[in-house]
Amino acid sequence: MTSETIISNKYTPTAVILQLAAFMFIISACVGGGAPPTGGSDSAAATPAADPEEVLVEIDFDEYVVLMDPVVPSGPVTLKLANKGFEEHNLLFVVVESDSTVWETERRLSPGERRTVMLELAPGRYRAVCDFAGHEDRGMFTEFLVEETTPDESGSEL
Ligand SMILES: [Cu+2]
């Protein structure tokens, strides 16, 4: 046996094909194990009749913070909730002055979950709180102001 045959044995087409097959298997396994086909989409396909005047309020959850704009216009808003942490979280809106809860999530958000909620807010100062599993005591709250919106002023923005 010459050294030439040893080298050619190492790089047979069969070995290359097997490696390729293994590679393809890994690729398909990754795709198959990914997000479910209907979940995790950021597209607006679910709300084709979206109002162009829609006011979006993005609220992110993490351990242990609630992140959102400190000022929100009054009236109808669309909350875009996103749990970016690794624990479950919920959300309550509490009027600061009266300490009364005006809205809360129907169920907790799982890690990575996104949820859209339509809501109407009256002017005032609010606390946005996650009161799940002692998170509030760890600082998982923020305050925001709902400001009265007057249609006449909307044209002067920017
Ligand atoms: Cu929480």
C-alpha cells in the first residue's frame, strides 16, 4: 500500500457525502426546533384594519424593571407588551392618587412572550407594576403620566 492510497481513502466521496448529510440534518433540526409557525411573528398581519392614527405604547419587562415611555397620550392606545426576561411577569396600571387598579393583564406573560392590548386611559399619573412573586419589591415598577390630548395640537407635532 502506498501513501497515495491512504490519502485518497481519507477523502473518499462517501465521507464527504456523510459529512454533508450530517450538516443538513443539523440544519433541519434547528429549523424544526425553532419557534412555532404561527408564533413569534412581529408582522401586523393579525390586525389588517389597523388605524393609522393608532397610538402605540411599547412596554418591555425584564428582571426586574418595567420599561416604557414616561408620558402617554390619553384616549385609546395599543399596548405592545414584551417579556424580555427569563421569568413570568404581569402588569397592572394603578392610579397613583387613588391607589386603584384600573387595568391588569388577564394572565402572566411567559418569558419571550409578546402581547398586544387595546386600552383607553384617562389623564392622570399612573404606576405600571409587576406584582408577581415579589417583583414589585425588587423594583419592578415605573410611573407614567397620561396627558390630555387635544386633536387641534396633533398637526403641530415634529
Ligand atoms: Cu415581574
